[in-house]
Amino acid sequence: MLSFIIRRLLITIPLVLLASVLVFLLVANSGDPLADLKGRQPPVPPQVIEAREKLIGLDKPLPQRYWHWLTNFVQGDMGRTIRGVEVRPLLWQRMQITLRMVVLASIVAIVLAIGAGVLSAVKQYTVTDYTFTFAGFLFLSMPVFWLAALMKEYGAIRLNKLFGKQVVFTVGPESPNLAGSFGHRLADYAGHLLLPTIALALISFAAWSRYQRATMLDVLGADYIRLARAKGLSRSRVMVRHALRNALIPLVTVVAIDTGAIFGGAVITERVFAWQGMGALLVQGVETSDPNILLAWLMVTSVLVVLFNLIADVLYAVLDPRIRYG
Amino acid sequence: MADTEGQELRRTEHGVQVHEVAATTPEREFTIAARTQTQMILRRFLAHKLAVGSLVVFLIVVVASLIGGRFWRYSYADITPEFSSPPSLKHPMGTDSIGHDSMAQILRGAQKSVQVALMVAFLATTFGALIGALAGYYRSWTDAALMRFTDLVLTIPAIALLAVLAANVSETAGNWFFIGLVLALLQWTYIARVVRGQFLSLREKEFVEAARALGASDARIMFRHLLPNATGSIIVNATITVAVAILLETALSYIGLGIRPPDTSLGLLVSEGQQAATTRPWLFWFPGIFIVIIALTVNFIGDGLRDAFDPTQTRVRA
Amino acid sequence: MATNTLPEQPTAETGSHAVLEVKDLTVEFPTDDGVVHAVRGVGFSLEPGQVLGIVGESGSGKSVTSLAIMGLLPPSARIHGEVNFRGRNLLKLPDKEQTKIRGKQIAMIFQDPMTSLNPVYSVGWQLQEAILAHQDIDKGKAWARAVELLDLVGIPNAADRAKNYPHEFSGGMRQRVVIAMAMTNDPDVIIADEPTTALDVTVQAQVLDTLERVQENTSAGIVLITHDLGVVAGMADRVLVMYAGKPVEIGDTDSIYYDPRMPYTLGLLGSLPRLDAKGAEALTPIRGAPPSLINLPPGCPFSPRCPMSRPNCDSDEPALRPVAGVDHVAACHYAEELAGDIAAAEVFETAEADVQALEELDHLGTLDQAEAEQAEERA
């Protein structure tokens, strides 16, 4: 098992390096961080522009800039934004906010997907199946921004009316100047998290539940399930210990692959609910063509995705003995 | 002596009466009509009422969005005296605060979104299938390179990649084409992966060995033998690409990094209509519902196609 | 579609001692293309210690029969008839009761050993589970028993290998594990559905050997389902030949092999290569293919492929009737004509293409020789 983990690690390192090259090329070629400066009226003297370029390091050749950035990055130095703010603490702060939503939404989505997928498969071609399938298709076809906006504009008001006071919030990850007991703060976080998490979870659950249904159907038709029943095991035991145990394994891979997509969804959802998280940071970076923000953003998310995939691979090996030594 | 079918009966040495057995008696053996493979696929697809219905709706939407703008009395840029008015006979989908006719805008937005999606599907599918076929057939370093590249593309969140790429092209006029190009640049990797997987498993089958033994060239094997077998997956994935492309493009436009004014996109319309969602709901609901309808019908069609191409699906497992 | 009415089988050997008795079993599946009549009236009885071989081509309904007995058919299946085990009709029992019987009193062995075992649990664990499902003993004892069983079926290093996963075993070994699982609770009936089909010939022998050993140990009755007549000859006491969902001949192994009375059985035997074949006897393949079970025409289902068919064969489906003593029944209107030692080649046409092909090969051979000689001369 250990050799398996080490081997996977060895594969991911070159992948991350390659990603860094791609990301750097991408960012270096998209947009001009000094466009704002150059477009000013009256025109800024060329010396000022040159000096700025030197400051940011744009006067050096590409490979050198890449090396400079990479060596700094691995040591933890992510540079500064155009305005001079340190990127790393900024990124870290934003990441914490976004991760709240991403992790919670993923967990909710996984639970929903397993429930819906398994129920659909077990009760194939019944009303339950058709309902879940239709729901899955519906949310699969819904743009996350529209669903989020829907929740925000209509869901919030209704829910708050129901409770008689404001329990659900639609702006930001938490109330400004939040203070008080742990319980109070938790309730506040929850109130802010509720709607965005539901929106993001519903979109993710849709794709996964379809997949889970298909996997479960495959498993239910397998010979070893028939043998388990022939052994005289009860229906429930066969369903849980044999069918489910096998059917959950592929989901691990699917969820890992979709990590990037969930992040993308979170970016959009944040925009809808005006969270100052990774989404806002990305848009800021793109709009100002700020290379350090973009580089850090893309690299950190890539590393996260690769990490999640690695964890998923290990988890898969734990669950499926067939691939442990492959 | 003969029996009623006119066949000669003869006696064997031990006195058994026998006659010649016809090699095949199709009426008795095959009591279901024979069909070609395409017919079977078509038949299975048509049995899917939902998929067929979705196909009809989708075609209507596509045709309406592509040419409907020309026939509608308003253009998307027209400013009418009625502003912020709810749906009426004159303006079936209402108007916005400036006086634009929503229906015209939605038709235009749908046109852009559909154009982008179809273009992405076409480009991504052709390019992706080609690369995937080469990778799956030749394996070794072509395959390794492809796999590493698709892994890369998968690790970075699509929306981020798009945002960065699209920032370059958003300023240009007629930018829907470039947005489509950018989207295709990302989407081809999925199809490439699928086709590669198919070719990897197909190339091991005996009919490939047989073809090679008969002297078929690589190109011939790939195009005449392997590709037709992968057609099912390719078509299904192409439809998925359309749906994904619509959702990605509208998302990009929503956050302002996709199609920009003066042109419009369904995503842009949603973002513009969002502020007024409670006071002027038609501005928010119509564009959103349109996106859902397009994506939903495409998804249903894709599902129907998947069932049609997969011969292992039977309604009853015996 | 004619239903088959089984005559009484009142001899002293069958009847009251039977541990498993199947009467008039029919199974239908509704599909998009129509109703598939997979099983159309199967009946047999099985005594303790007896081996019944059920023989037939793919699609003859033999597997569906076995699944019906075990109660493992999908819910869409429509089943009629009786499956009497120790006096109780299993088909009428609720699933809970059937579950108690499965794996304990009636056990089953499936065809494909590569997919029969759950890949994520160790072999020992799966055996242990089978034991614990029906016996109230502690886990340690159950594990010990599992190791014992593995040893019994001939798995070397049973104690260590019990911790291995199925993918670490070869096909033959896996099948032996499945047999061990079937044995765990000393069943009265073991149904083996094509246990050797997916295996190499040498491994086949080992697996059959194991089955025989199991029989000696447990005195269970075995229903051995296969399409391989060679397998049946070695092990079975009685043989039931199935065609198009119905039994067409039932009898002792010797009677069936030496005095077949149904043309299909004769054809099957004739298509079997035999070491003791006299001289240049050619194999007799049966022309055509089995009929579709959806729209079965009236009459005997074998008629279109039968060299002996007469006009009434196409209109009246023959019922099983005694043809040589009460123990030997066949479903053929003209079974009498097959009495005595009649070779299959006499009734069925032998393949003539062989001769032609042989001639052509000969011709090619001489051509090759001629070319080689020419090439040598030039060199």
C-alpha cells in the first residue's frame, strides 16, 4: 500500500510542474497588467511605464520570469498584487471562505447523490425512479447562477417570513462585525451558508446521482450479488454489505474528478451571494490582469485538485483490493 | 413416398423414415423481423418518447433562435416606448427598463448561445475524436502526452481557465466566435478521453487483428473498422458537449467575462434581470427558463441516444 | 403453445423418497418484443445422493429452471407450477422463508467463477458469511470451519489463502471456493449451473472431481446443468434433455446414451467427438438453430431441424411418454423407430463439405511443393 501511495505521489509531482508551466504561459499571455496605466489620458511618459515594468519584472525574458516566479512560489512567496498587497495572506483568507461552501456542498451533494442513485436503481422504473431521474436532469440542466439567484431572490424572503425573523442571509459569508458566543456565530455562519450551499449541492448532486444509479444497476446485476442471495443472505444484507459496498467505489473517482467543477460552481455562486471569496478574487485578477493573483489562484487550485485526486486514488485502493498492487 | 411438403422420405437401414432437412427455415426460426443496425438504433431512439419530444422542442428552439429574430417585429437593439412593462400581447415577454423588447433580446441571446454551443460541439468533437483516436490506436507517447494534457486541463477549474482566456478576446466585436473557440479548446479533452478509451479496448478485438492480417493500413483500420464502433460514444458525448457549452458560456457571460454588450447572451440577460427579479420577474425568469429548456432537451436527447446505441440495455433482465 | 402434461412417475425409485420434486414448471418473461416462454413445463424428481444431469443448448431454459427453483428470478418473471422441497412448494413461500432455505438446504453453484465472488471481500470472509448466515456459532469457529472447507475442496495452504481476495485465485480455484460455499451448511440439494463451462478442460476435471467428493461427503442430491454431454456421462445417474424450454427426453444415463429415443438427443450424441468412434464415422451437426421462444409455432419445436419429422409433427406437440420402461420417457411421436442401436449418422446427414475442403487442401499442398521445387531450381 505504501509503495502505491509513493508511486502516485511521484506521478503527481511532474503533473503539478507541468501545470505550473501551462498556468504561467497562460497568464503571461493574457492581458496586460499595465493596460490601465497605458490607457490613461493624458498619456503617461514611457519612462514611468518602463520603470513599472521593471518593478513587476516584465522586462525579463519569459523562461527567466517563470523560473523566478516558480522558485519564489515553492518557498511560499506569491508576490504582491499590482496595488502592492501581499498575495499569500489574501489568498489564504479567501480560500477559507470558499472552502466552507465547497466542502459543505460536496458532502451534502454526495449524501443526496448516493440516496437518490441507490433508491432509483433499487426501484428501477417506478415513480421514485422517474422522479429522481427527472430531478437529476433538471438540476443538471440548470445554470448554477440562475439557481443561486433563484434561491437568493425568492428562497430567502420566504424562509425568513416562515421563521418570522431573518435566519437566512443572502450577502456575504457572515454578518459584518460578527461577535458573541460560539453558538451565535455558528448560527450566523449557517444562515449565510444555507442558500449558497443548497444551490451548489443541487447542481453537483444531479450528475453524481445519475452516475450512482448506473453504477448501482450494474452492481445489482452482477453474478456475485446473485450468489450472495443464493447463500441465503437477507435482502438488506446483500444490498448493504455487497451491493452498496461495491457501488460506492466508483463514486470516489467521479467526485475527485469533479473537484475542479465544484470550485468553478463556487466561483459563480459566490458572485451571486456577494461573498468575498476566491470567486471575487478571480474576477478581480482577470479584470485588472494581475499576474500574481492569477498565477497564485490557478496554481493553488490546481494543487488542491491534484491533492484531492490523490486522496481519492488512495481511498479507492483502500476500498478495492484489486488495484492495490497494480 | 413423400410428405406434404413434397420432400422425399426414405428408409434407413434400420427402418427409420428420414428426409432432408432444409438448411434454414427462416419463418420458423426467426419470428421477429430482421433489422439493420441503424434501423435498430433508430427504433430504440424513437421508442424514447421523452427523447423524441425533446428533439422536437430543441429543433424548434434552434430554428426560432437562429432565424426567429428576423421575423419578429422588434430587433434586440430597438428601443420601444413601453419600458418595464410586464408580458402583454405586444411584448409577449415584457420589456426592460430602457424599453428593449425582451422577446427580441431573448431570441438574440438564444441565438448567440446556440451558435456558440453548436460550434463548440462541432469543433471539440472533430478535434477530440481525432486526437483520441490517434492516442488510443498508437498508444505509447502519443497516448501518454494526451493523458497528461487532459489531466492538466481537468485540474484547473474550467471557469477559471475560461475567464483568463476569454479576457483576451472579450473586447473584440463578434466575439461569440472567439468565446466558442476558447470553450472548444477546453471541451475537446473530454471527447478525446472517451474516444481514446474506446479505441484502446476496440483495438484488442479480433476483428482488428483479422483486418491487419488481411493487409489493411492503419488509416483504414481506424476509419473503416474502429471509428464506426465508437460512433455511439462520440455522438452521445457531442450532445453532452452542447449542454455543457451552453451552461459554461452563459455562466461566463453572467459574470461579465463572456459575450458583452452591445451584443447579448442569455447569461447576460439573467444577470441584468437579477436585480429586478422581485419587481419585474419576467426579466429574470424568461432567459433562465430558456437556458434550462435548451440544456434539458439536449440532455434528454443525449440520454435517448445513449440508450439507443447501447445494445446491452433491455427492459427486462432474464 | 402446447403445455406439457407429465405422466405419473410411480416407480419404486422415484416419488416418495424424492428430496426435490419439480412439477409442470413454467416461466415467462414479458419483453418489448413479446412474451418469452423460457420454460414450458419442466418436471423431474431428485433423490438424495442422486445426480441428475440437465442437458441442453443455450436458450433451452435450463438456467432459468435452476433460478426458478432457487427463487432468484427477477420480479418481472411469471412462474407457475410446483417446486416441492421436502413437501413444501417453494414457489408459494414468501421470500423470507425461501431465504432460510437458500444456502442451507438448497445450494447453488454458478457458471462464471470470475464474477461469482465479491471482489472486495476475502475468500475466507465470504465463506464465513455463508456459515454465519445459517448457524449460530461465533466468528472464530466460523472462520475455522471456512478454512476447513477450503482444505476439503483442495485449496493448498488453506489457512493462509483464506485471507486472499478472489482476484488472487485462478478460475479453477475460484470455482472450488464457490463449491466450498455451496457445501458449508450440508445442503440436501446442490444445483450446479454449468460449473465447468468457463474453465479449461484439465481444470474441468478437477472441479468435477471436487463435486464428486462433495457428494460423497454430504450425500446431497446434485442437479448438474450443462451443455457438455461428456461431463454428464461421467457424473450423472439420470439425464434430462431440454429443448426449447421443455424436457424432451428423461432417463438413466446409460439408456440415454445407448438408446436415445428422441431425434434431438440422437443428434446431440452424434455431434460429440468420441474416442471409441468406429473408423471414419463423421460428426453429425444438427442443421439450423433453436427456435425463438417468443412466437413458438404449434407442434414439436424440433420439427424444422428434425430429419424424421412428418406432417403431424408440425401440428401436435408430442408429450413425454414412456418409451423403454417407465423410467425412460421421450417426447417424440416416432420414438419407436429409434429403438435399437441406431447411429446418429444414419438419421442425420453428415457434413459433406469436409471432403471438398480436404481435396482443396490437398491440391494446395501439391502446389506449395511444386513452387518450393521451382524456387530451389532457380537458386
